[in-house]
Amino acid sequence: MKPGCRFFNCHSHRKPEAGDVFACRNAYHFLPENSIARLPYPVSAGIHPWHAADFSSVQTEHLRKLIRLQQVIAVGEAGLDKRKGPGMNIQLSCWKAQFALAQETGLPIIVHCVRAWEEMLPFVRSTGVPMMFHDFRGSLQLMESFAKQDCIYFSFGISLLQSEKCSLVFSHIPENRFLLETDQSALSIASVYRAAAKIRGRESSELEGQVKKNAIGFFGEKVLSFF
């Protein structure tokens, strides 16, 4: 990371915190190319499942242009949500198009998945690029099943401070498969790291190094241009 940076925030809807934080910010699909091209930090770009009704061939082509920008280091967040958003058929069409774009371009994909694990399983098994389930709230058994695929990652944020279930799952994730985030929370990424270090029984400095390695593993070489 850039000199002085300690914390990698793999998914945030806010501008990166100043100082010792390196973050990948979520960029919405409707943003114009020039607004993303001039950003001094990396972003992901995709159509959130809540906005899947916006999906069209025109929007897909716009997204294709966005993900070719140097600032865009991942597709997403994209995915499926049975709790909120348009019907599952609409969401699936939107998700399949973005999944295909990720496979085509080689970019990793940040996944939003709520109560749609069965529908997501075929994509987990067939992906040729890394997939990260952000704010993962699935069961321990589900995590272990998905983790059998070498390119599947899991990210945690405020849930580590709120949910014993999420803390338990996080404590069992393979060392090279977890990432940390703030998502839409105003919580600092440093506080997420402290909670994560406590759960894993690690020194915070050790965790910082591990998350950096994992972030490079997930985002790939393109992220190195921002270091």
C-alpha cells in the first residue's frame, strides 16, 4: 500500500478515510465515465440487485466501458437479494450479465447475496475469477462449502461487532480468504480491524499484513498500480 497506509478497506460506499487507509469505493452503474476516470482512488462498478430494474443492453454497454477504466478494479457490487429489490427473474438476468462481464474481462466481482445462496451456488462453482461475498452473513457450513473453491473470498465489517454468529464464522475462515470492509457504515476501518484481530487471536499488525496479502490475491495485479 502507499507509504503510511495500514488498513485495506475492500468495500466502502464512502470516500476513503484520510491518512493510513487504502479503500476500494463502490461506484454506482449510472455514473458517467469522466466522473470515475478522474478519481484518485480505486472503485468497483456494478448494478446492485436493488437496482436490477435498471438493467438493459444500454446499461450493460455503459458498465462495460466503466470497468475498462484504470480506476475500476472490480465488478460490483452485484448479486441477488430475496429480501429487497425487484423479482428474482429480473435480478438473475442482471446478475448473469455482470458475472459474464467479470469472466470476460478477468476482473474480480464483489457479491451482494441475501437469502439466495442456492441460486448463487452454480456461479461459485463455475467462476474463473475471484468472487468476494461482502458483509457475509451465511452459516459456518455454507462458508466451508464455498471456501472449497480456491477463488472465493469473504468480507466482514460491522457484523463482527454485532453478531456472535458472524464472529464464529470469521474465526474459522481460511487465513488467505478473509477481507475487511466498512460498507455503508460510518464505522472506521481501524475499529473493524481491532474486532477482527481479537476474534482471530492475532496482533493487529499481523492482521494488517494478512489482509493486504488477501486483498492483492482478490483484486489482482490491477490494484498494485494504486500502491
